[in-house]
Amino acid sequence: MTDAPMDAPMNAPLVSVSRLSKHYGGERRLIGGTVPLLKAVNNVSFDIAPGETLGLVGESGSGKSTTGRVLLQLEAPTDGDILYKGENITGLSKPALKSYRRDMQIIFQDPYASLNPRMTVGEFVAEPLDVHGLAGSRSERQDRVASLFSKVGLDPSFMKRYPHEFSGGQRQRVSIARAIALNPAFIVADEPITALDVSIQAQIVNLFQDLQDELGLTYLFIAHDLSMIRYLCHRVAVMLRGRIVEIGPCEAIFENPQHPYTRALLSAIPVPDPDIERNRRPIAFDVNANLPPEEAVLRPVGHGHFVLGV
Amino acid sequence: MAPLLEVRNLTVAFDTPSGTVHAVNDVSYSLEEGETLGIVGESGSGKSVHALSMVGLIASPPGRIVRGEVIFNGRNLLALSPRELFDLRGKEIGFVFQDPMTSLNPVLTIERQIAEPLRRHFGMSAGQARARVVELLELVGIPDAARRARQYPHEFSGGMRQRVMIAIGISCNPKLLIADEATTALDVTVQAQILDLVRDLKRKIGTTVIWITHDMGVVAGLADTVQVMYGGRIMERGPVRSVFRDPRSAYTWGLLKSLPHGGKRGVNRLYQIPGNPPDLTQEPVGDPFAPRNPFATERCLIETPPLLDAADSVPGHKIAAWYDLRAELARMEGRP
């Protein structure tokens, strides 16, 4: 097993994941037999440098969202370690995790399900400030929320409104305002643009970049839309059935993909150009016939570019 | 020859507690036999609702067809009785919906579900239907069809289920197949296979297709004609190459421009369409895209532009716009 692939880091990684696994099932049933074991995340290692965006791509069931959730300790890993600024935070107690929670936030896919319908959006954004006792006086709290609204491109006068009064793109802006309320260093964005209208996606993608430039945020950006990944990310990791099959700088993955699955995935993206699209020949890849063997490890094929192989 | 489908002034509204939702506003177009029409638009554009309302598939109330005619194969569908529509659906117009998980009945075998319309519409015997089911499953590329036909939906993967849905959609050799976001829920590699299958089926059986999607890439590869909808209206329509190469509606132009197009990080900012989708409970006045359109004129806000032939373009390229996008873009780029 090689260690976590490094992209010649200038500084120490902000987040370091090493041999992370999350298995479901496998327990004995009450009456005979065992629940089938699913290795949702299987021996995954990667680093994310401060200020970097790592894209995590894969199809449904590849384990990309589970990786994000386990990374933030929203679920306990079966095995492996998560280091944040060099500190091992795996399996810390809830109170011990609280200070890390301020630093690490998550943005979910569905802006319709992730907002509380009974709370004004202003209260929703202020809630993390209250939880961490950072709200200050009423007017300080109000000012802080107003400045967060401006930062994500929402009119602060919208604070008193309820989620149903907003469109999908505006709701996702509210979620982003809440996520940055505590000045986090690291954000896991789990398919944050998938549920949005096409005409709104570019707005949110630009917002992610602006906030990174302004606040120096580090992102784990989970998506299945590879064209947006290329636009947003410094590096990309491709997941297949719980394993990272290829990881490397964006350019290397898009210009010189090595794993057959990465090639198939890239070849399958529809191109909005009739002449190109009509002649595009997607590469077939039968996942079940090509499951990565357990003993396979990531091997270097280029500068910071690793491919799973035996 | 008369077109297979002619939609005239179709207007659909929903009466909801928060007001009347103007979902489809005065939509007119025609579709020739053998043509593949790609309808693009985002949520609230009216792309799905207009298709469902044509064949009596919107719940009424709250849905209401305000006016219009839908002439399919010489008959006005909006004047048919529920019984006549029931006979028509599946037989003359086939459907494939977005979610193959919820559109199949989990407790019936695949064979029962594909055979149902065959037995209902053609009175086939069980044996005849079984033979046809196997033939259809082979046609949509499901290996080991005879055995797979006796299995239940949960034994099929998402892509295989969508193939089954397409098999049901085409089972009665419909004249028209309407697919509503049929590949949206699928992984990209599976989507690529389904799109290949549809192209292949068109070659083999020549079905006329309406493919509804929000994905410009899917339309680019599949459609002969593209129809761009926004706020319940057709904004632009025409041969796929003309619309993609030479868009005349600011909405189409903005949509195409906001896609990453293989763009790399840090090279330039993604173009973004300003503003938010329209509030459909407002009485539709003017060009629905006007509030978000940097090129909108006074007139766009008060008067609805009709869908007319685009100047200096190919036949069939139509736009609904008061502004001249080409002139505006030339001015923006500082060209004379």
C-alpha cells in the first residue's frame, strides 16, 4: 500500500485522509446468516492542501458522498484516520469535536430539503453562531447575518423571509451563507449544483470561486458533472465502488486519463455542440466485470498523478 | 403532407392556493413524422407540463387547459373523452418518464408490465404477448431476454430499468414517443448507452420522438430540431445546428455561454445569467426572460414577442424577441 498521494505540497495538508473505510452490514442476523457486507468506502487516502479544491467524482453508489460524510465525522469510519491540520480527529468525543466542527462545514445537494421551512432564512444562517456562542449582542448578530447575506449575493432585507419564498439558487445561497457563518477553513460541498436550474449553476459555481479567493477556503467538491469539476478544481479523484481509481491534477486527469473507468466517464459527458456530439463515441466500461481487485494500490504515473493497479 | 403533431395556442394553468400558475402560455409548433424534437428548458419552463397536458395526464383540478388545440394524426386530442385518451396513450403515443424506480410496479414481473398494453390495446394472447416481450427486450439491448422477462424490477439496475421503460414506451409501435428527462436520473455512462439505443431505434423503426431535457449536450446529439422554452413559452426553435451555432434568443445564448465548454480553472470566469427564474403566479406580460436579459428593451417588458422566422437564417429557425441579438453582441464586442 502506498501512502496518500501528494501533489508536491508547498505546505502541510489541511486535511489528510488515510486508509479510510466505511462498511455497512456484515453483522449477524438474529436468525442465521449475516447482513451482506457493503464496502461503501474502501481504503481511501488523499490529502487536501490549504486553499485547494479537490474534486471527488464517481457515479451513484461509488462512495463519494459517504467519503465526505465520514470525513466530517457525520458517520464513524470503520477504519482509517482523518487528520485535520495534523491532528488526528478520528473517533473524538462530541465535545472534543465541537471546535473542529466550526472549522469544517458541509453544503448539501438539495436546497429544498436542507433548509428548515419553519425558520426564517436569517435565523437559519444565525443558528451556527448561536450554537457556538458567537452571536454577541442582538445588533452584532444582525449585522453579522446581513454581511453574510451580502457576501453570498443575497439582499440582506430577505432575512425575515421563509425558505418557500426563494428559488433553488437563492436557497443554495442561504445554505452557503450558513456554511461560512463560522469562518470555516474547510467545506465539503456535496453535489451543490446538481439540483439547480442550468441558468443558475454558473452563478453558484462563480460564488464558490469568489468565496475561495476572498476567504481562502479549502473545498472537497463532490459531483458527477465532470465539466464543472474541470472548471472548479485543482485536483480530481475518481471513485469506483468505494475505491479511488485515479487521482491527480485536473489537467492530467482530463488530458491524460489512465484508468479505463476514468476514460469511460470522460467519454460519456454529452458535449453541447451538435457536430462534436454526433461523432462522439462513448467508451463502454462494464463495472461488474472490472471491479478493482482488493490488493490493487495507487501507483504513480506522472507528477502527482496516481492510478489504481495491481 | 400534414404534420404528425400540431400544437396551436396551447395554454395551461394551475389553480393553487398561492394563485394561478401560468405554466404554459400560448405554445404553438408542429412536428413532422420521423422528426426528433429536443425540448430544452429548466424547471418551470412548461416543457413537461405542455407534453403531459396534450394527452390528459395533468390532474384536473388543479390543472386546467385554458385554450388551444393539439392535432395529432388528424384528431384534436383536447376534444377526446378520457376513454379515447386512455386508448390512445401507450398505443399511438408512447411515454418514457424520468424515474424508472417509481414508474415500474415492484410486485409485477417485467413481462407482465410490458405485456399489459399489448394485451389491452391489441388483445394479444398470453403466448403472443410473451413472444413480443422477449423481442422488445432484445431490441432495447437486454441480454438473456427470455429469462430476464420473468424477473422483477428490483433485479434490474437503473440503466436496465430505463431500457425496460423504453421497451414499454415503444411496445405498441407508437407513432410518437415522448421521453421526459428519461436519462436525467442515470449515471453519465448509462445515459450514453440509452442515447445510443434511442438513435439505433430511430434508425430501425423510425419513430417520431419528443425528447424533453434540461441538458443542452443531450439535445445536441439527439435532436433534429431544438425548441428552447422559458416561462411557459417557446423562446427559440430551429434546426439543431443553427440554434447552437447562431442563437438569436438571449436566453439560448446565455445558456450556451454559461456552460463550462471544457474550460479550465482560473482561465476565465463562467458567464452567468443574472437573476432568478420567473414567478409563474404573475400574469404573463411581455417577454418572460426580459427581467434577466441584459439586451431587453422597454417593449420586451410590456409586449409579448411573437415567434417569427429569424432574419438571415435557415428555414424553420424561429425566435420570439423584440431585440436583435446579433446587433447587440456586435455592439458588445465593439464590432460595427
